[in-house]
Amino acid sequence: MGKIVDGGLATMQRELPNMIAAFRASRPQAIRPGDLEGQLASEGGQTACHNGATDGARVVLRGDQNDSVCWGNLQRRLLRTSGQRSTMEANGMTGPCCQRLFVALLAASSALPLYAYDPLNRVEYLAKIKEAKAYYDEKCEKVAGIRIHRTVPDIEGLLLLKIRPERRSRELADPMWPGAAFGREATGDSYITSFLGYEYRASKNGEMSPWRGYIGTTRNPGGLPGYRWVEVIDEKDGQRYRYSGSVKAAGKKNPDAYRAELENDPAYDMNTYRWSLDKIPSPSKTSPRYAVTFEDHVIPDERALWVASSTVKVLDLKTHEVLGEMTRYAISYIHAPHHSMPWLNHSICPTMQMTGDLDSSRKFVDQILIPMKEK
């Protein structure tokens, strides 16, 4: 095989993932599935390539000469659609090898059902929203909801089989992102902390509100305790670790600001304290009996409507029972995200009567595995 010489190929290898991601997430003009080859072939062709209309580079999408198109026409359409013209030209990615690779990848991307319509066309957008809303409402009525089969009181700790992974703005604008239905939920260590914190609800005339409150790590009067600990299996070493919270001295107060207190009490505590998430190898040889997991559903036809779903399950690992499950659906009305994050601006069902949904999983799980009360 001969050596390929293309001045922009090295840059193409470096930049292509970002270009394709940007194309998928934010292209302003949709390419309809199945249209790409036929439409572009009608724009180019052998005659155009030989009459000076293009630079003469040929691209064969399926190895058939009859389906060949001219790069000049292809470049104008695809780079306009993807928004990557300046990136490619600035980095010298205009050689035939780069062109063929980029076009082939965009052609494959165009087959996704998400781009079967133009979200910037108001008529098409409103029709798609109507279709999506009907689908979402039906799922909310017939599928979504909380189902509790059995509750267990006085639970000290549990096993988290999965942790919500960290996400960036790119994921929050990706219709195929697995965690979309729980896009506003805490991630990483914050997800773990949500199971350990105290819940604080609003109250009126001494009666606690039926609406779930916020989760915090500060211990104040009236707080409903979370779990004493949770365990997680580390993906890197396969070991089980126990996480718990503690308050530790984190610094010193300014003596000048507390001069009066020190004069009245020389033993006045000048430390400042901070809540800490502590991690140690599990002291138990056996895994916790109760566990929490989640299953994110990535259904292409569903995601084409900017609808996402996911299920959280509470398990009894000893009896192999599902103690309860919550199936959530989410819908976003932002179908052409430009500097926006649809999965932070979406509607969900069930609503769960709660303040925000940063700690949704915790507020579902503690209805089944009821945390042990403090003495």
C-alpha cells in the first residue's frame, strides 16, 4: 500500500473527535437520513468535476462511481452544516484524504434519527414538540412512577452498585447521553454524599411539610439523618470501600475578630470545622445486604424526541428481591442546543414532591431503606 501524503491528516486525527461532537450537538441545519448521498450526488457529479466548478477531488461514499460527488459542492454543504469550515481550513485539513474521512463520518452521523427534521424550522419544530409531548405524557401515565414492594426500617448503611459519573456541558447537550433523565442529579462524590447528609424540610406551626426538603451535611436541629455509611466498589482495583462523613478541624479563627470571646473564656475554641467525606477499605468481609443501582435507557426513537428515561432500583442481595423501583421520564424542549444545556432544563415525571432533584435517588431510596434514627 502506498504512503498517504496529506498535509492536514495529523491535525485531522487530533481535531476530528471535537469536530464530530460539535457537529452532532450543535449543527444548525439538519441533514435528513437517506438524503445525503442522493442529494449531494445531484449537486456534484463527473461533469461538474471537469468543468472547473470544483477542485476536482472525488469522494466515493459506497465505492460506486455513479454515487461519486465533487468535494467542492460537498464541502460547501457539509462545512456550512457542521460549522467546522474555519477549523478545517485554518489547520490545512483540505487534502483529499481528510475530505474523504470527514465526509464519510458525517454521512454516518446523518443517519441518526435525531436529525430527521430541522429544529430551526418553526413548523417542523412545533410538530416534533407535539409528537414528543404526546409520547412523554403517555409514558408518564403508563410507565413512569414509584413502586415500593417492601420497606426495611433502621438501615445503617447500603451498597451503591453504581455512581452517577461526572458530566460536562457536552453531555448535557447530547440527546444520546445515557444519564439524561437524571441530568440535574449530583455526580461523583456529591452523589455519595447525598446518601449521608441530613434532610431539612420546611415546617409550619410545628408540622413538617409533606414536600421533601434539601440535603445538607451540616447537623442542625430538626434534621432527618441519612445513612451512617455507604459502600462502593472501586472500578480501578475492584475493592469495596466504605464512605462516611465526619466533621474535622480545618483551620483557625482570626484572634482579632474574637478578642471579646477570648477575654471572657481563655479556653474558647478557635478552630474552624468542615464536613469531610471519609473513605476507608470496608471493615466487613461480607457485602451489605441492601443495594442501590440504576439503569439508564438509551432508546434511539425516544431520544430523537429529546425524551429520556431511567430506572433506579433498590435490591435485597440476600433474597434477590427488588424492594422498589422508580422509573423516570424527562423531556427537553431545546432541540437545537447552542450554548445551552437541555438536560439541565427539562421536565420530569414523577415529580416526587421535592425541592429540586439534585438528590432524587436518595429521596426515593430512603422511603424503602429507612435510615436508622439517631439516639
